[in-house]
Amino acid sequence: MARQLRCLRLLKIFLAVPRNHKVKPMKMKNDTTYIPTESIVSNDLKDSLIKSASFLPDPLSQLDSVLLKYKPMLDPSIPFRDITNADTKRKSLAQLIEKLDVKTNIRYQRTIEDTYCNVYSYDYCYFSQVYLPTVWWTDDAMQKILDGQEVEAVFGETVDNIYSSAIHDWFLRWGPSFGWKRIFSLDEMQNKVNSNGGIGIICAKRKIKGLSGHIVPVVPETEKHKAYREKGEVVYPLQSQAGKLNYKYFAKARKDWWNHERYSSHVFYYHD
């Protein structure tokens, strides 16, 4: 049965790729993937075989620590998104942003070597009860999963870190399997985030392999913090980020950063 499911999946991918178009293996663990964006099959269908690469919360993973950033934080003071209704979602997301306090907490501060936009985005999504990877399956582990085998997440063996450029490609390949929907209008995304208390993401991929891309949550507007609009339409959504500069909230400050020449591509995704 597992073999039949895999054959059906491969047939679905084959039919979606133009003839005479070669697709190289995808290596998600690297900061920049090894395949061109245009060869990634962007599919709205869910893959029933794929599963999240996840760890249990760890008491050593904390806001005031640099340890185990790839694991969820075990901290009862951090609020989860209250999914009772749209109003509770919006209010609890504002509380979450305040608690994560990206400007001051050690977990998100840049170092000489790294910035942590992916860690902040992961934490924001985790406590919003939405899946975004901070690690992803190795090629060998992925093959076993698609063959229907059970695979345990073991850091450095079956899973490895996934960074923002690779997350860009992950969204296109696997996002729909975890409830993410691609959106092409920032005005639509901000309206959905506002109305539903949902989760928006902007993710950009670097042109140069090995250099960091960027990933940022789009967050609900508040009385004090607003998206930037022109003629009533969102031009720069309200965002929250870790990076070279950390912002609890920003909109116009970084303008349309995703269109910067350093990036080869960007995607907008939304999750209820």
C-alpha cells in the first residue's frame, strides 16, 4: 500500500512538471536549496505521507538563553494563541508579541555569525499553534517517510536545521500539507490576519547560496500599530521580526524589503 501511495505521489509531481524539465534533489537543511525556485512544484494538494519534524518542549530552551533554539521553549508564562474566536486570537497574539519581546530577549539577539529571524518566526508560529519548521528531514529520512516507514526526529541524524531561504522552498513544496495557503496580495493577507486573528508570513530567498534569506510574521494591527496604506490599500503590512535589527512592530520602516535585489524570490503565506 505504501508503495502504491508513493507511486501516485510521484505521478502527481511528474504531471505537474513540464516535460524535458529536470528537477535536482532538494536539500532542505541548507540555508539555500540546491534547486532553482521555478523547478519546485508548488502544489495546493496535501501529501498524506509527510509529517512534521518536531521535538518536545525542552526546559533548556528559554527566552534568556542561546541554547537549543531549534526546540520549543518550555515556559508556562508564554501564552499560546487563544483560538476560541477571532477576537481572542488577536488579543492573545498581541500578548505573545509582548512576551517574546524580540528587542530584548537573548534568544533573538544577533551574533557576529548569525541572525535569528527563523527562530523568532518559529516561536511565533509554535505558540500560535501553527506548524513552521525550525528543523526538517534529511534526504534519507524523507525517503523513508515517503516509503511509509516510521522515522523519529533525531537532530543531526534524521533532521537538521532549516533556514529562511530553504523555508521559502519548503512553503512551496510542503506548506499546503500543513495548512498554509499562498497569497499574492499583501492587502488580502493583512485583512485576513486582522479579521481572523490568523498567521501571515513573508519569506524571501537569497540569490547567493549560503547567505541568509529572511522570514517575518505579518501580525494583527492594534490601536497603536498599523500597516502602511496608500489609497486605502496595504503597501507595507504590519510585521514583527528578528534580524540585523529587531522590531516588535514595524511597517514602513523597512518598506518592501522582500523586493531587495539581494533576494531571488519571495512568497506570502497565510494560516488560519
